[in-house]
Amino acid sequence: MKAIYNIYYKPFEALSPYELYDAIKLRNEVFVVEQNCIFQDADGKDLDAFHLFIYQEEKLLAYSRLIAAGLGYKEMSIGRIVSSPAARGMGIGRVLVAESIKACKQLFGEGPIRIGAQYYLLNFYRSFGFKEEGDIYLEDGIEHIEMVL
């Protein structure tokens, strides 16, 4: 049986307090607690971004942040790509990245999409057509590499 997801994106000002809370909670659960990174998650980019959610019933399974060209990189970008630990192994990460790419093109038009990928996920992002650019760098103690689609 195929899973039924509610997938949508919104600009920051259209988020409900519950959606904002869910996004912050999931980002903190994974990036701060699970990955043991102490960093400033509220970096000012959320206000100008679109926020993509994948819910199953009332549970947020995955989230990403979609940013127009010129706000983070010269290209449009996808960031804060995260899936709930409870949803892993279900293919939700693949759904999230595919939907994020599609949403970027709908929102911002055709053009390259840049991500700052955690290096251990290099092959995962390659499977979508992303290609690495530049050198590996440390961000919050985790190896990353920029990739462009």
C-alpha cells in the first residue's frame, strides 16, 4: 500500500504557529540533538524562504527550506533538508528532495539549484543529479560539500 502524504510549501508569513513549531522542533531534534551540533539555527533566512512540509496525518515526517537565488547563494537553494528519525527507511528522504527540487522550479523558475550537503550523503544527492563543487568543508563539526543540480 502506497503511503499518503500531505506535501505543501508556504512562505514564512503564511505559516501557522503549529507549522513553525513543528519545523523548529524537527530541525532541533535532528541537527542539534541527534547530530550534536551547537549552532544558530535561526539564521535570518527563514523569513525570506518558502518552507516545504511533508506530513502524514498530524506527524511532520520531513521538511526543507527553499531559498531564491541571491539570498543564500547566487543560485536558488534547498537547505535544512531533514527527515524525522521515526520516518527513516520509508523513502521519505527521496520524496523530500524530489518535491523540493520540483517546488524550487515552480517558485523560482528554471536554473541551477545549490545545496550544502553533508558529505556522508554525497551518493544520495548524486542520485538526483547533483554534482559536487569545491572542497569538503567543516560546518558545525560535520563534513559538507557544495553540490549543484
